Amino acid sequence: MALKRDASGRLHIESPLMGESLMRKGLLADTEIDTVFQPLPDLKVIKIGGQSVMDRGREMLLPVLDEVIAAREKYPILLMAGGGTRSRHAYAIALDLGMPTGILAKLGESISEQNALMIALLLAPYGGIKIGHDDLVKLPSHLALGAIPVMHAMPPYGLWETPPEIGRIPPHRTDAGTILTAEVLGTTRCIMVKDEKGLYTDDPKRNPNADFIPEISAHELLGRDLPDLPVERALLNILIHAQSVKEVLIVNGKEKGALTAALNGENPGTRIYK
């Protein structure tokens, strides 16, 4: 590429974005493309919920891992770990001490990582390996060797987390981290293993009369503004703008075979689509 001097006297490397403002709306629209490169389109990204699965102990977690072990011969799998109750305890202490949102995000990341370490060790006899964000580019090598990679699901916003619209709880937590990981790897679906069948019009633990929602678009779900959701609202905004991920499936980890059905392309829970 050649150097070119503009009218102001500045030197630029000749390129389509030469001398452009990256805030101009017209330029941003011009960067849209029909398709993006998908490094691992067949990868199955599965998030194991912290509070909904991990915190329930061996009776809940081990059967879920059994399904993962059985499926790994058929599918390349990346497991991601949520934070759970210990994250909430850390948040509560940090909030009481007046800590900013970025500190809460950093605390949440460390607890999600602890859960990833425990899952990786439980899967060690089957090739379980804990990886970090910097190891994501090594993922194809781990999969080629027959490993089951496990990564903490908290995205690396850390101290630079976006301030939330309401309160101080980090808006980008482990659900957001899971869909962002699936998006950058080019997968079309990510699976959230929770302790409920899926999405309801209200929290079924508090309201037994809540209606089950088998599928819904992210736009419609945001528009409904339900009082409670089993996934982070940030995930819905990411799904709306995603280019690879087309749907998020919530499945019940307490229901034997639900995760396997989801891996096989079925919809045993709630399907939230782009």
C-alpha cells in the first residue's frame, strides 16, 4: 500500500478507510457484509449455569457432564462455566463497600473461573482441559486432540465494564460471555443449561401460574419487558446484532436427555431466535 498526503498535510496509508472518521454513520453502514468468516461453525458452545447447575452439586452437575462425555465423540464441544451463588455473595459485599461496577465484574470473573477449573478437573479422565480467553485461538488444536475445553464464561470487560442503566450489577455477565464466544467462533446456536425447562412469563419458582414460552424472537422478548428472565438482557441485544449466532436454546439440566436433544438440533426447552 502506498502513502498518500491529504489536503491537511497528514500522511495516510492508502486503504478504503483512509482519512475516515470511524464515527461517521455512512462509513459504519458501508462496513456491513453479507457473511462473516466462521472459524468453527460446527462447534457446540454449552454454558453450564453457576447457580442453576454448579451450586446444586454432584446430583445436578454429574449427569449433565455424562451427557457431554457421551456427545463429544459426535460433536466438538466447548463448555463454559457460570458464576452462581458465590458471585452473588461477592457482589453483595462489594456493593456494601461502595465498589464500582468494574470491580464487581472482576470479582464475577474469578468465581466463574473457579467453576471452570472444577468442571475441567471432573472431566480430566475424558480430556477435560481448562482454557482462558487467550487460549481461544488454540481451541482447534485442543479439539483435534480429543480434549473437552472448559472456559470461564465471564467476558473480559473486567474493570472496563459498561456502567449499567440501573444499579451497579455488571450488565455483561456469563450469559453475555457465552454468546460473544459463540459469535466470534462462528457457531449458529449456543445452549444454556439451566434448572428450568426454559422461559416463562414470570419466574415459575415464585409464580406457579406462569406460562411456558417454547420459542420467541429476541426483539419480541425485549419488547415484552418481563419482570424476570432466565438469561441476561444483554444477551438479547447481542443476539439481535449477531452475524453468526442465530439462536439461543435454554434447556433443563435436571431433565435427562434434554442437553443431548439440544445437541442433536432439537428444541427441548425454549428457543430464542434472532
